[in-house]
Amino acid sequence: MKWIGAFTGAIVAVLLLRGFLWASCLIPSTGMAPTLLQGERLIVNQWSYGLRTPLMKWFGYHRWHEKSITRGEVVLFNNPGNFKEPVIDRRELFISRCAGIPGDTLLVDSTFLLITQPPGKKGLLKSLYSYPDTLEMRLVSILTRLGLEADAPLDTTSQTHIRAFDVYQYNRLKASMKGPVWLRPMNEPGQRQVYPIVVPGKGRAVRVYPWNILLLRNTLVLHEGKKASIQNETLYVDGRPTQHCIFTKDYYWMCANQTRIPSDSRLFGLVPKDHIIGRAGFIWFSKEPYSGPLKGYRWDRLFHSIN
């Protein structure tokens, strides 16, 4: 009986620790490489943003000692796109990096791929310009010769680079170029389109535009319990046309490290606060997939903290 009691107590203790303090999860893909590698197991701190009440089917959503999420943190959350499962904590687990918090304005292209914004600086308003990646060194040379300080490229994931310049900088660069001007303003015909996306916050109004209307409609239906539809490029909420949406929850924009694998907000949209579980803490196990029982262990990554 003593052994049975000890064994039962150990099981209860593990379940309590897993439900109230930490959670362990497996990385099944390469979407978060090189921060997280396929085959690694993580410990997630469930108190990092306030403890979400377990067993949500019975107790609903509550969060004790609620804290804010910081941009750049690696976050574990339930799949917000699984509308077939009504209970949030029974949905699949995703892990991504938080790229946008409530109130942020993000720049995305037509596929909702995030384009890093220029840092906020005082001075003239800056616009986005694209140019071929083969001309990067030539542009740097011109900037150096003119003595112009410019931000680093905002996007280098394709054969086209993107930089931000104010009117003064652009006019000086244009005058210094011999032959055709190869700095092209964004959002012109034939150019990569860039759009601003506002991350909704509780009680905040978000303006409806053609590029965010579907995102807002899906968010209202899936997470706000609204009847929303799109008719003739107009958003209708509870049967009424609207140009602004007001939300009852805080939302976040999540991004995978690998842009080729859309296992992030490009796939499932905005992530509401009630889907957030906690911040990834450290790696406690790392092994290459399909490497056999005695090979493939990444010993140098054990107990590696996640940044």
C-alpha cells in the first residue's frame, strides 16, 4: 500500500506540475530553425504571461496574474484556426515568435509575409523603395560617397531588397545615379505590394481596408462570436455594414523563422490572448529525426535557453 500511495502521489505531482507550472512540447518541423531544430523538446513556462486555467471545458477561460507578451519572444499557443474543436486547450500546439502585439502596425506583402519596419526616428517621413539585390554594394557605395545615413535593408529574403528613404535622401540618390533610376517606389504597378496591418487590441477600433477585410472577418467569426460576411467588398457585422471593427480581446501576430514554411499567422491569422500558453524556456532534449537510437544526439544544445 505504501508503494501504491507513493506511486499515486508521484503521478499527481507530475500532473500538477505539468498543468500549473511547466509544459513540454516537441518540435515536429523546421519552421523555427535555427532557433529550434526538428526533434527537440522544450520546457515552456506557463506562468510567464499569467497562468491560464487548465480544463477550459469545465472552468472556461481565466488567467491569473496576467502579464504582457514582449515582441520577439518565442511563444507556445493553441491553434487559433481549428474551428472544429470548440475547447481551446484541446487544439493543436504551435510555437512561433511574437512579431506584433496589440496596437502595432506591421508591414506585410500580398501573402502576409512580414516585412521588418524601419526603426522609429524623428525627421522626414520615409517611404519604401525596392531594388535588385545585385545592386546592394553599388547603393552602399553611393550612400557612403554622399555621406547619407540610411537604415539597413528591411527585407533580403528574395532577389529584391527593400530600404526606407525620406524625400531628401531619395532625391540625392536619384541625382547621383547614372542612367536609369533603379530605386523603385513600392506599391507601383509591377512592384511588390506592401500593406499596413494593425494588430487589434481590446477595445480598440481597426479600420477596414481591402487588404485586411478577410483577416478581420475571420477574426470576428472565429474569436469574437460575431456574424460577419463580405458582400461587394464591404464588411457586414451582425447584418450591418461597417468601416471599423472593435474587438473584445488582445491579439498577436506570430511568425516562424523560416518564411518558406507558413506555420504562423500567414496560415491561421491573428492569435487571441486566450490561446496563449506560455513562453518557451529551454531545450531539455535534442536529437536528429530518424537517426536511430544511438546516434544523432545534439549534446551541445541540451539545456540551451531560448531567445
